[in-house]
Amino acid sequence: MRFSGKRAVVTGGASGIGRATALQLAREGAFVVVGDVDEAAGRQLAAESSGCIAFRRTDVTQADDIEAVMRITHESGGLDIVFNNAGAGGAREPIDEISADDWDRTMALLLRSVALGIRFAAPLIAARGGGSIVNTSSVSALGTGYAPTAYSTAKAGVLHLTKMAAANLAKSNIRVNAVVPGFITTSIFTRHLDIPDDRRKMADTMIAGAAAKAQPIPRAGRAEDIAAAVTFLASEEASFITGTHILVDGGLTIGTRASWDPNEPSMLTALDAFK
């Protein structure tokens, strides 16, 4: 029960990585307030949690909503842990086609929301003597080809914001870290596609199959894989860790496919042919 007596906020907690993390925190003793725009899923999660999880509708593109979920949690007993996780794919257009409005909306959802989550949570966590903030970034922050330009840029911003916040908040005994997921089988890829549910499920299945072949560990990533990393960073086991990130990607970013797949031609295998 690593989080007995602790109180946490998880944004984007009604599904996917956020849901898995909220459940893990609750299983280990925390009282969790889930903020999400999906009221049906959020209320169902709270109803099934035996009183360990509460729900508040939270649109993280709205500063007032972010401030409210932090304040209400604090006023109901304190705030110790925040997981700034809410997000979606954002605008898909390349940099030479994207509109200014689409760029701004993506940044508001994926980067500004994290900054404001930290801003509104920090004084409340400090009032408890310190605590932990964890932010969701992405492998797309580390290189190209993983996600659209606006999404990737925002997630790279989250990594640097994490370092800046860790430096700013060390005086208040608040640790700030990030988790960097690889291909995780959640609905983030298809959630906003205007297609029937059966086709969306089919697409999710195809994505999961492709993800299982994309990295050295031969299975798709699961929301629970990320939840394990987040709960570690939020716990006292990570009390000497701040201003950094944990990469949870099944080895996706360790190198080109030829570096780990013996069936993939590489420069070395080409040279071996001349021996």
C-alpha cells in the first residue's frame, strides 16, 4: 500500500493509460480524483471503485477546469500526487499545411494543459509538505516518424517543461518527472475518427498487431505498463528522482530494426557477405 493516505488527481483518467493508473493508485491505497471530458466512462469508473475514485468533468483546454479539479481535491483532504495525462492525437497536418488554429488547439491540449496542471497543483502539494507530479510525454518527443508534427512538438515541450518545473519546485519538495510511452494499445489513435464502432475496433486491433512487431519486445504495449512506471515515479521508491523521464517503449527507440532483428539486412551483414 505505497499510497495509503495519499490523494491524487489523474487527468484523462476515464480510459487508457489514465484509467489504468487511477486503478493502480487506488489499489495501493490512494484516493483518486479522475478528471476527464468523458462523463459516462468517468462516472462508471467511480461507481465501480468502492469509493476509492471520484470523478469530476474536466476539460484540460480550460484553465478554470484544471484549477477546479486540483482545488476540489485539495479541499476534500489534500493533494499529494498529480498525473498530467489527458491528451489526444491533435492535428495531423504537416508543418507546411497546418492551420494556426489547429496548431494552437493541439498545444493547448497537450502542452499548455500540463503547464497549467503543474501551476495549479504545485501550491497545493507544497501545502502538504511536498509530493510528486508526473507528466505524459511520448517517444515522438525523441525522434521523427512516430506521430504528427504538432503532437510531437508538444510532447517534446512536455519533456523540457518537466525539467524546468523540477528545478522550480525543488524548494517545495515537489518532484516532477515524465513517462515516455511507445506504441501503447489504447484508443488514442482512433478515438476521434468519424467511423462506426466496429470499424474503430478493427482499426485498434490492426494497430495492436503492428505495434507487436515494431520493437524488440514482441508484444504491444499495454496501459498497465505505463501505469507501473507512473506509480513508481509517484512513490517514495523514487524519492531521489526528479527532472527526468522513464522510457517505456519495448525497445522501440534503441536503434534501427537491423540492430535487433536478425532477419533485417544491415551494413554489417552486407560487409559479412564479402568475407
